[in-house]
Amino acid sequence: AQTVTQSQPEMSVQEAETVTLSCTYDTSESDYYLFWYKQPPSRQMILVIRQEAYKQQNATENRFSVNFQKAAKSFSLKISDSQLGDAAMYFCAYRSAKNNNAGNMLTFGGGTRLMVKP
Amino acid sequence: NAGVTQTPKFRVLKTGQSMTLLCAQDMNHEYMYWYRQDPGMGLRLIHYSVGEGTTAKGEVPDGYNVSRLKKQNFLLGLESAAPSQTSVYFCASSRTRDRGPTGELFFGEGSRLTVL
């Protein structure tokens, strides 16, 4: 079974600065997806960024980028120019890409609470 | 564009009572999931379904039952609620791999359940 670990329960960053959230995972598969989801106080789960394991290029979405190290099984999220609206819980998640009709569910890490200081 | 809708959004139960959470999706997704979220533990999978009429156990299925009688609906039932089932419950849905997936799950807004 796959596991996802987020070793930082809480992080804080000054507005306009850069912060990196860590995520490691354990899997024996070679084909999978990795995600970062944001959960603001509204509880809504919002997809921030995704990475397909077969792509070597790191994904970027505006101020959000990842550092995907497949051999190290590491998937960190970098938020540049942090804004007050970035304050939220962030979850790292893994999903198998196998076509085995076994549900392909997401496995989540425990989350990192990000605080943004004005 | 409703996406994934959960009802109710909030519920308070007494120990031993039963209830059903309803999840409805309008994206014609084959796969549906129920997760629970607890502090420090992320989201854990309770049950899932890979199609109408099918269900399977996830990581934490004890004390819950599910049904998927229609493709668009996935029901989560608590037959005899316990305080340990106090949590926020999320429903999600996704396409299957052979439909050109992005791999993404689409989530409902969550349902907060308190068992006294």
C-alpha cells in the first residue's frame, strides 16, 4: 500500500516571501499521479497542482511549482510571492495510474497548515 | 455547474442513532469515494465504488455502509453512530483511466457530523 508523509504540521511565511512544503511518498509503482490540494477554512478541496510521474519536467501553475524527485520519492510544493489568501491546509496526495479497476483512489498525507503573516 | 453535492452539510446525532449522507455528481463519473477527515490524519478512504451497483471497502470501513444504486448517487450510512465517527466527511468522484484522465478527484464541500 502506498503511504504519503507530510513532515511539517505547520508552516508560516511572510507575505510576498517564498515557502516550500514537503511531501514524501512510498510506492512500488512507476506510473502514478501526485497532487497538492488546498483546503481553506471553507473546507472546499481545491486542486493546486498535479504531476504525472512519467513527466520529468516539474509542474508549475502561476505562483505554485513543484520539485518532483522520483528517485527520492519526494514532491515538494513551492509557493512564491505568498499572499494572505494562500493561508490554508495543504494536502499532498498520491494516485495510482494503473488501469486495474481498483478505484484509483487518492492517498493523502496528514496535511500542513500554512499561515501567512502580513 | 453543480459538480459534486453533499447533503446534509451539518448534522448532530446521539450515540446509537442512524443517518445517511447523500452524494450526487452530475459529471457522469464512474468512480465515487467517501473519505473522512480528522485532524492530523488527512483524509482517509472509507468506501468507494467503481460503477453503478458496485462498492468496495477502503482504509477505514468499519461502522459504515454504502450503496450505489444509481450512477450519479453514492450514499454513506451510519447504522449506529458512535462518538468516534465525529468527523468531516467528503465525497469525491472521478473518471476512469480509459476516459482520458487527468487523475484528478472532484470533491464535494464536506459534511460535518458530530456524534454526542
